[in-house]
Amino acid sequence: MPCWSNGRELRPLSCPSQSSITSAMILDLVPSPNREKSPFKFLNQWAKHDDFLDIVRSVWNQRIVGNPLYRSYYKAHFALKVQFKKKHHNCTQNISFRVFRAKKAWEESQRVVDNDPLYEANGDAERTLAKDYMFLCKEEEAYFRQKSRIQWLSLGGPKHQVLPSFSHPREGKE
């Protein structure tokens, strides 16, 4: 689409000529339909976080003016959504790199423990880093599992034909 159309669609309205090979064409510039925002998707992994209930409780305890239906609608559709979007951004931003860094830190702490196995603080630090690494691995796995499921559903989901028709036995032929 040319830059002079400023986000509009060009719809040709031709005027056929009876006597000539060439004919005039009228172009109609109509506004292109707005792209819909992608819907909010709740990630199941958030429910396993320690601060999940605190987030829900803090939003639900907010004072909203209006009738009870409006208050619950606003809290569920706007306030919780904003908080979970922030949480999603904080949790999944550079998740693979964070897993990589956690693994390196854990491996380094294992080397320190190997060099001085009797010093308890090294063992405690190694256990903490191992827990952090395992937590981030689960976060990364859950994030990519949910992301791939969303992509799979958008491509057709369970009704999408995975195998081509030639893989099914033919009826009537032997």
C-alpha cells in the first residue's frame, strides 16, 4: 500500500468504456478496519506464584464506585488485567537468558562447594541457586508450553487436519 494512502484501503471503482481499450478508473480511499487487540490470556503458571493471591486480594479490596455488577466487572476486566500484564512482563521478559544466567550461577556455586565442601554457607547458597534455577526452568517451560498451545489453537486447534488426506486409506480401492 503506498505511503500516501495513510492507512486506508484503495478500492477500485472502474468505469468501463464502450469505445476504447483504455478506461478511466476511480479509486475510493476507505478507512481500513482497525486491527483488533489480542485478547487477554490468563497464564495458568501465575496461580503457582507466591504473590498471586496478594495481587488478587489487593485488586479485589480496591474501592470502586458503582453497582455490585459494575464493581466486579471493573475489577476482573480492568484492574486484574493490568496487574497480570505487569506480572507477565516482569516474569517472562528475557526468560531464556535469565534461565541461562541462573544455570551459570548454580554451576559456579557447585564448583565453590566442590572446593570447600565443609563450609555450610556454600552449601546453603548452592541449594538456593538450585531452587532459583529450577523455578526459572519451570517458568520458561510453562510459558513456552502455553504460548505454543495458543499458537496451535489459532492455527486450527484440535480440528486442524495434521495428516494430509493421502495418509488415510482410500475407500473403494484395493
